[in-house]
Amino acid sequence: MLGMILFASSGLLAQDSTFFANEYVKSMALLRKSQDFNDADMEKRALFNLLVLNENDTIVLQSLASKYYNEANFTSAVLVGLDYLKRHPGDVFALEICALSYEKLRIFDKAIQYYQDLYFRDDNVFILYQIAFLQYRVKNYGESIVNIMALLNKADPAATLQLTGSNNRLQEVSFEAALYNLRGLIEADKGNNTEAKEFFEQALKVEPEFEAALLSLKELDN
């Protein structure tokens, strides 16, 4: 009797293995065809099918999170990122997708948390700048200033950063100028207009055509 049960069980396992193999091939074919036809909804369906077949497939999780983010579905992007982190704690991709998505959702405290976790794993000055900027946005001025000072000490003089200028256009400016401008924004927010003006002027000494600093200086003078 036991032998019959074991035989039956092995038969079921073989059937399951064949079923999953067939479903995987079908889902991959569906994914390729949806990409050929640029069908975003069908592509997500294929990715979900693959995820059901193997919920630990990191490539599928990354693809799904990226797709949600690129479609501006930031809530779903965060949820995929968080699920990814449960399976792979500290993963750089998942930390980045969570940080970026929380920022887009304007949940800045959460975005800071994930940017900080990311910075501990990737000592990148641009990540630290984003942390300092978001700390300014949530009025955590003290920590923002500490990070700005650290960045001024370690930033490459040749480094540049893209910031939004007039008419929402991106302008590439000196990283050093961006830091002085951010410090000026903090002082202006605190009502210290004299100090703010000095920092904006310092930014403009480094980057004379810095639109954001010019606009901030103009607003202080009015």
C-alpha cells in the first residue's frame, strides 16, 4: 500500500513539473509577444504569470517594479519593491525603487529612510544630495546642513547635477553651486534672508547662469 502511495505521489510530482514547465514556456512566449506589440497590459499579465510560477524570480520582480515606476504607478512600484526587500534584504535595486517611488508619492520621510539605506550600501554623493534636499523639504534643517557641509568637503569640483530651471526645463549646473543654492533655500525658509542671499550669491559665483539661484535671489529682493 505504501509503495502505491509513493508511486502515485511521484506521478503527481512529475505531472506538476511538466505543468509548470509548460506554463513557464507559455508565459515567456506571451511576454515576448506583448513586448513585440508594445502591449503594456499584456506584458504585466505575463510577468504576473511568471511571478506566480516562481515568486522569488528577481528578474521578474525588477521588471515589474520598473514597469510600474515608468508608468507612474508609484504605489504598486513601492509594493513590489517592499516585497523584493522581504526576500532579499538590502538589495540596492529594491531600495532605489522604494526611495524613488516614495519621493514621487511625496512621502518624503519614507523616501529619506530608503535613500539612507541605499547610501550606506553605495557611497554616492548624488544620493546624499537627494537626502539633504528631502530633509530640507521636511524642514529637518539641521541634518540637511550637516549633509551639505559633508558634501562640500568631498564633492568633485568638476561634478555637475541636473536641476529643474524655468519652465520645468532641466539645467546642468555645478554640484558645488547646487549645494550653496540648497543651503540658501534652507536659510530663506527659516526667514534668514541676509544669510540666504549670501548663499545664493555664492552659488552664482560658481555658476553665473544658475536659473534657480537667480530666481531665488530675485524673490528675496522683491
